[in-house]
Amino acid sequence: MNSDPIESDMDRKELNAWLMAEEGGDEEAADAAFAHLFSAVPRVEPRPMFVEQVVIAAWAWRARRRRQMALLWAAAVVLVAAAAASASVASPVLARTVVKTIAFVGGHTVPWLVAYASVALHGWLTLGHVGAVIAGTLMTPGRVAALVGVELVGILAFYALRRVAGAERLGDVQV
Amino acid sequence: MAVQRSDAELARDARAGSEAAYRELVTRYATPAVNFTYRMVRDRALAEDLAQEGFLRVYQRLHTFDPARRFSSWFFQVLRNVTIDHLRVHRIPTASLDELEEDGRRVSIVDREDASPEELAGQGELASAMTAALSRLRPEYREVVVLRYQEGLTQPEIAQMLGLPAGTVKTYLHRARKELAELLAARGWSPESREPTPGKTL
């Protein structure tokens, strides 16, 4: 601990300058005075080998990454080459099988899909019609205006609630 | 006389594969990084591990760095994320505002220790008292104090880093200084007294 009276007196002067700025409500002066005072607080230093360890770790990761990328590229090239080779060898048989499969599946499923889509569409159209009738009966311009008003009030209340809750949680009060 | 290259230039060169540029960046930011993580976790070995992990993540994400932004601000954001991730996994309640009590004086696990002797050794009396008081602040206050007054980040930069409104950062700084003044006064460093009162501790 330092017990030098001159340094202690300097500390005291700087402390007083900061505290007076705080008490005076001068935010900028307090900020500057405290920054000056706080500059005496030493930083925690890393060990001497820290930089070397960090660089070694980063470059080891870089080397691993480059190896992985090289392997991935090699694997991709091999896969593409293998796929191309097998396609060129087996293409007539493969193409015939694929076309037959598509034709079979398509021939059996498309009519069903069309039929189901028609039924579903009919159901939706019916619901839409019912909805339009109900809306036409219940909704007058006055009711629509009232409904929109209620919605707006609700949205504003929800927004205000979120603002208040957020401010409380974060202690967001202006100094 | 050699012109010192900017952080952004070093980051660009490091991204391009220059080990020397990366080494220079690490050298520049080693102390701020370890100091910052230490203030968050209060354990030197862990602080260095987190700082190293932070530097690695920075290297891995150099391609996301926007040169229009100040490098230090981006760097501390990455470092903070690494630290917060660690604290979340290890369930140390240091950064959760929700866990703080209403009077704002709850002391988390990492704050219960007093400043280490080596940290206090060699400092002036007021600096020692300030270091000890800093360790008693709420983590979010301690964080903004270190970023603002030791690392020199501006309030808008801190706000962007922490994802908080600028007003909240300003409030944190104001309250942190106020609490530090109270803690120092409890240690005998009040404006009225001429000398620190012996025997008073935090």
C-alpha cells in the first residue's frame, strides 16, 4: 500500500473533484473526473506466454480448418466423379426404371389428388359463402368502426404494457 | 518512423492469412481482454481461458467484421458473448437482471471475493480502494465501468455492444459511479475526511 502523503493528497484532490462534479449534477464533468481518477486503477495483465498461446491456438484451428476443407473438396470431387461414372454406365437401364416409376406413381396418384383437391376446394368455398352471409348480416359500418376502435385501443395498451415492462426490467430511467 | 497500422488493417490482413497481423492484434488486445474477463469472472486462470477463446472466436469471425465499425467495440462484443456463454453454462448468476433483488444490492457468487492481494499490491491507496469497490458492483455496472473508463469505449458503442438503449448505459454509469462513491465513503474516502479512516473495510 502506498502511504506517500503527496500522492495521498493528489488522490484526495482528484476524488473531491469527481464528487463535487457528481453533487453538482454535471454529468460530463463527473464522467471526465471519474475517468481521470479511474485511470489509476491498474489492469489485470495476462501471463507472458499468453499471446504466443493464443496465436498457436488460432493457427492450429486454421490448419485443421484447411485440412477439413481440403477433405471436403476431395470427397465432393470423388462423389461427383462416381455419380457421373455410374450414370454413364447404367444410364439406359436407370432411365427406363425412373420413367416407369414416375409414370406408375403419377398415374395412380394424380386422379386422387385432383379429386381430393376438388372436395377440399368445395368445402372452403362453402365456408367462405357462410362467412360472407354472416358478415353481411352482422356487420354494419358502425359496428365495423367500433370493432376497429377496440382493436386499436387493445394494440396501444399492449404496446404501452410492453414499454413499461421493458423499462422496469432494464432500469431504463433517464438520468 | 514506422506508421502504426490500424486495428481494421490488421484485422483485414489477419483474415487474409497474415500471422504477424493477427499476433499484433492479440498483443494490442491481450491486456484489455484479460482485464475485462477477469472483472467478469474474478478468476485469473478462467479469465485467460475465456480471453483465449474470445481471440479464437474473433479470428474465426473476422469475415463478419465491418471495417466501418470500431474494431475494439466489435472485439469486446465477441469477448463478452464468450464470457456470457460460459457463465450461462456454469450457472453463475452474474449477468441476469431478473435475479437481482429490488434494492439492487444482491451480490453474486463472483462478487463475494475481495480483490486479490496481487491485484491490490503496488497500487495507491485510492486505487486499491477503487479496485475493491469495483469488485462489489453489480456485474452489469462493473461491465460498463470497465468498458467506459478502462477501455475507452463511448456510451453509444457500449449501448450497441450490450444491445441496450443509450439511456440505459448512461443510467448504469451514473448509478455505478454513485455506488462506487458510497463504497469508497464506507472505506473512509469521503470528501469531508482529510485522510482515509484506518480500519474500515468494504
